[in-house]
Amino acid sequence: MPQLQPIRQLQREGYIANVRVRAASIVTRLSAVLLFLGFVGSLLTWGKHKSIFELASSPSETARPGLGYVLGPALIMLLVPLVRRLPTARIGENPWFAYSRRYRTRVVIAAVLFVAGLVILAVNLAQLKADFTFRAGSYIAAALLLVGLGATLAMWPSDLATMDVGQAGPARTAPPVRGDGSQPPPPEEPAKPLPPAGWYRNPEGPGRRYWDGAHWTNQYG
């Protein structure tokens, strides 16, 4: 009767997220969410003067965020790698990780979207007529775009260790990768302690020989 083979769990490689990556992930998503809410707020207050939702205003018209302030933040929220909590982490272990597949590509695209938002905002404000006055919304949008860009770049996994993650938790952990792509040398194993001084079997012949704790002596027994 053939023996049943155990089913192998699917393992996926992931980065072990340190405090920097965890904080940067939160700030990036928060910036995108606030930009999205800025557009929603401008729709809800249409026809009313709310400087926090306006980019600029003149005596006759108001400049408000365009459709890009919905599409851009929504794409960023979808693209930014999700830092997850490992449910099987033990006490003392880092329970946070992010899947490494397309991690770098997604970070780059999210950063490009933030840069595109800054460029679009600057172009739109530069094209306004001289009688327009910048409102609070323009400064808030620029600040959120800059903060989001910095936080996205802070998620770059230059010093993150990797591990294989499955349903049963991490299977192995690899050392962090240096900037040149190499890995640091493995740590040296501690030397085993030498036996205490005393009489032991002579390793070079019959009888016993005295060991002083560091070397064999010329005392035989």
C-alpha cells in the first residue's frame, strides 16, 4: 500500500518589515487617503467657500481639485505594498512583513504618482490668472504630496531581511542584502569552552596525562 505524502504548504518570499517601513507604509496610505478626502470634500462643499478644499480663488471663480485627486490617490492606495502582521509570530519575533513579489516595482510606481501629482498641481497653479489667490487647499495638497513621496521612498527594502512565509508562518530567514547586492558574512560561531584542569586519558599513548586547562603537560600518571 503506497504511503501518503504530506502536502507541502505554499511558501512565498516576503520582507521582514522594520519600524521604518511600517511607519512609512502608514504615512503613505494616510497621505493618499487625505488627498482623496480633499476631492470628496470639494464636491460636498461645491458652491460654498471652504478654503481647506480650494486650491485658489478669485473674485469671480474658484479653482478646486480635479479628477486626478481621486484617481491618483486611489491607485497609490492599491499599489503601495501592504505591511501585514504575521499571525503565527512568537513572542520576541518581528510579526510584520510584506510580500517581496513586485515590491520594488510597486514602490517606484507609487513614488512616480506622487511626483506626477506635484507636477500637475504646480502646472495648474502656474496657469491661473493674476487675480487668483492661493487658498489653504493648495498648501495642504502640496504638503501631503511631498510627505507621501518621502514616505514612499522610505519603504525601499535596501536593508530588509527576507523570509519564506506560508500558512504556518515563516520557514526561513535570510540575512539583509547590502546595497551592492551582496550579503554580509555569517556570524562566527562561539568557541567551545576547554575542559577544566585535571587528569585525563593520554591522547598520545597509554596511561593518563595532566591537562592544565589550556595545554597538555609532561606529567604522566
